[in-house]
Amino acid sequence: ESEKPLGTEIALVTEQVADAYARAIAAGAVSIKGPVEKPWGQTVAYVRCPDGILVEICSPMSSGTSE
């Protein structure tokens, strides 16, 4: 088990960041940073998988245009 990320980061995009974060922790991931809303409106959280991979869980980025 690595104490540091192994040079790999993946990002998973979901509308339900807090739920995905909680499921990841329950499945054995280690919390790096809990869900936080960024100034631009995106919610992000970070966990580390048991194998050392850093995972960003984030909400979709706004396109800045209204539909």
C-alpha cells in the first residue's frame, strides 16, 4: 500500500459528489479532502484508493451558457 499517489489521478464527474464521496470512504478509500464548493460553483472532493490512486470526485463544470 502506497502512502503517496503513484502519479495517477482520475476524475469522476457526478451530480451527487457527497454521496459518491461517502460511498468511496465506505468502500475503503482514504479521505484527502471532503466535498467543497469552489468559487465557480463546482463541488469537488478527493480520496485515495487503497492502491494509491488519487481520485477527484467532482460535479460537472458549467458551460457558462444558458440553454
